[in-house]
Amino acid sequence: MNPKSCLKLIQMSLLLFGAFPQASLASGARCGSLYFKLPSSASPMASSYNQVISVMEQRPYNVSRLPVIPLQMFKWMGNRLTFFVAKRSREILQDRRDYRQVGMNKPIHPMGVGLTGKMEMKVSRWSGIFRGGEFLVVARASISQGNPFKYTSEGKMQVRSTAMAIKLFATSNKDQPVQTANAVFQNNLNGLLGANGQPLNYLESAQTNQPALAFSKINEAYQVQTLLGVAYGSIMQGKDHMSKVPFINPQIRPVHSWAELGEKDPRQVKLPTWVKIVPKLSRPTVDQSDFRLEIARTLERDGKIEYEVFAADQQNSRAQIQWEKVGLITFDRAILSEAVDKNLLFPHDSLNSKMTDVKFEIPAPSKQWDSVPDDVQ
């Protein structure tokens, strides 16, 4: 089977598996000479804030020569060509470590900026961090493309997709190892920056745990890889499927670990369906073509970068999410290093909680919320 036909078969198989929850994959599959194997779970590992920071500081980049790291759908591992996107899609659902000892490129978000700071949460009607408090934060800001610049080599504006992974530490002691709580946000899986009059800069981009994905607009390499990762991730565990078929929201990333942090009784866990982080800018960001320099130099100039945090679990009859402001993230340091790109890990939550075993469902639109102001749509 030629590589193009093989890839097409893999795509079709993943889409079919995503549409039929009762389907499952065997422990491995072969397509011509290509092989992808489902990895075993890694054990959870408690880490301290300072431990994670020390990892992020390893192998710092020269800011005058930041590397351009390509996307990687397939990867030679040992003597086999591995379906790398699928492998990583499963690992991020099962591997609960905060970092890996041996660095490895990320297939879809290969370049990023490490950020450190704190999150201040107000008391709200959900559980975990949403009960209020202050948390140490480590984050990684990235884009989905293998080109970090606003423009291509031909001078054409690049439509970019921004993302941010956030890791919380429920302690003020920076040397105390704890189990972290992780969540991942993105602005649009097809890319939004620079599209149809949208902002060009990373720091003007709001991100959510349910980024849009228009299947009809998939035409770039990173969009194909994102589709494969989303499709594969959505079939990893049978119980992860929504109660209704077809599963129409494969890109939702629940925030179970945030809502369960510090909770002892599963019956007390209350999860917001949606979370959004919105940049709070006091003045325009430093204009840089490379998003990594934009973030680093804006933080250097202003001393901080802030994001407001919103949450919701209801939508009105027009399917507009009814957001409530619940917190503020303040980043005070940017780290550009090979370890941020290759060693730092952010586990993703499965659709259903391992603590409560409750089936995750998106609430239907309701007329009762029509009179509630929708201030951050």
C-alpha cells in the first residue's frame, strides 16, 4: 500500500471510530510498513513548582537564533515508523507526569514559550480551584503551525492557531511536591489569528476549552494532524463517549482536574462545562513576527502579562455561552528553552472524570438564560 493511500485509510478509520463509540482499537495496527502501537500508561508523579521550573530552564535558546521546529505526523522510533500524532494523542490522556526526562518534539505544537506566575480565583459555584484561592502556575504558550511567524517565506500572512496549556500547584511552598492540575485551551483548531480581520498577535487571542473545528476548511498540514489527533483522542476509552451518537463535540477538553483539585468527596465535585482565558492588555503588545519574541518582549517591557478567567455551564436559546468571570492569571516570567519544547508535559483530562465517573455532557441551550447578559462572547 502506498503512503498516500495508507494515510487516507488511517484518516478514514479514525473518523469512523470517532462516529461509532462501540468500536475499539487493538493493541497495535499495521498499515503497509507503518506501525503504530498504543503505549502503556505512565505512573503519576508529584512535582514541586521549583522542580518543574528547573526542568524548563535546561538548554536555554539563544533568542537571536530561535529554532524553527517542523510538524511531525510520523516519527522513526527504533526500527519502526510510528504514527506519532496518534501516539502522543493517547499519551497526553494517560501520562500524568509534569515532565519527561528525555526530550521529545511535540507533533502539532512543536514551538512554545514557558510562562510562570500565579492564578487568583474568586469564590464561584463550582468546586476545586473554583472555590477560590491563589495557585502557582506554569504554562506553555504555543501555536499549531511549524512556522512561528506572522508571514510565510513568500510574504503571505499566515493564519495561526494559538494554544495555552496551564499547570496549577495547590501549594504556596515552591519546594513541596504535589499532584498538579492541568488544562488546555486553544482559539480555533483551523487557525484564527489573521483570518477575516481577526487580530494578528498572539497576545490578542482569547482561548477556550472548546475551540471550533470546521471540517470543511481543513487544508493545511497542521489542520490534518489536529483532526487526526482529535479523532484518535476521542476514541481512546469507550466510556469517554458522549451519551448521544454521533459524538458532535470531539474537541471539548473538560477541566476535571481543576474542578477536583483538593476535593475529597466525589459527590461535592461540580464542573463548569466551559472555561475561557482572555488577555487583559493595558497597551498594545510588542510587535514581533515570531510569536515567541512577542510574548517574551511584551512581558519584559510590562513586567507581567495578565489573562482573565471565565467559566460557564449554561447557554441561552441562541447557543451563546453565559460566561462568568472567576479569576485572573498573572505571568511574571517567560522561558525560551529546548526543555520547554521537548520535556514539559501537560496531561489532558479524558471526557469523563476518573474521580466521579460521571458522564460528561454539554447542556442544551435554554430559554431561561435569554435575559442574562452575555458580556464576553
